[in-house]
Amino acid sequence: MARTICSYRAVLALVLTAATARAQDPLVSDFKSPPNAARPRVWWHWMNSNVSIGGIDQDFAWMKRVGLGGVQNFDGSLNTPRLVQTPSPYMSEGWKAAFRHAVSRAESLGLEFTGASSPGWSETGGPWVKPEQAMKKLVWSERVVEGGATRIGPLPAPPSVAGVFQDIGASPAAAHGERPGAEARRRVARDPA
């Protein structure tokens, strides 16, 4: 009986020692509560001037609560509907005040704050970029035809898009042994706007 009690005590001592060692293991503690350097960052888009001080505070409170480490702020535009009472267009006084507030709020919560170097997608937006010089969305249509016969007629209209539409032309390249799109690529290279 004494031997059994000693065995139980020995096993209990080993379990407690292992549990204590595990609790002090930095890998275990960092997994349970990751340091800020290991926490994920997120893209934080301010779309179409839809930004407010109250919204910034709510966003950051949520980000901190769910364990994020910071944000990459980005100002963009995609015909997003107006969602705030007073929009703050990029680089307006209201936008600058909101940006300063966001940086300060992030710092107060221990969140990293980084920002894109300019508005728009891949530095192609802003009041200094004319619509015809801005980034484009390429859309197309096609019609499958039987070979060996002449087909005359227009292609179906491409899907509609928002903003300026620029026709880059159709390519009869396949009929001349070229790779499809070669003629259109030449036209685009010749007339990028």
C-alpha cells in the first residue's frame, strides 16, 4: 500500500513538474497570446471618402479586440455608395484630420499603422490623374464561328463597365496565323490613352 502511494506521489510530482515547465515555455505562452510582431495585419480601405472619426474608433476597437497587430491604410475609389454623413475626400482638411486621428488611435492601442504612398489602385488615382490616363478594366466579347466561311457582322457588345469606355479594337489575328490579340496589343501599345 505504501509503495502504491509513493508511486502516485511520484507520478503526480512528474505531472506537476511537466505542467509548470510547459507553462513557462515561451513557445506555449506566445502561442496562447502572440506578441504583436506575430499578429496579422490587415488592409484597411477608406473607400470613396467614406471615413469618420467614430468609424475609425469602432474599427480600431474591433481590431484590437480580435487580436490584430495593425493596418495598412489605403484610400481607394470604386463607385462605393456614400455611407457617411460628411464625406472626407482624399487630402481634404477633414481627411487629414481623420488620418491624424487614425494614426494616434492606432498608437494608443499598440497597433501598427502603415499607409499606401498615394490614393488609388497601384498609384493610379488622385485628382492629378485624368480618367483617360487612369487604370483600365479590360472587357471583351466573343463569337464562336465555324471555319472555312466568311462571317460578316459585329461582335456582341462587351459587358458594360462604369466610367470611360475605350475601344481597343477587335483582332482578326487568328485568320492571319498570328496569336490572338496581337493586333489589339499593337494598337494599345501605339495608343495607350
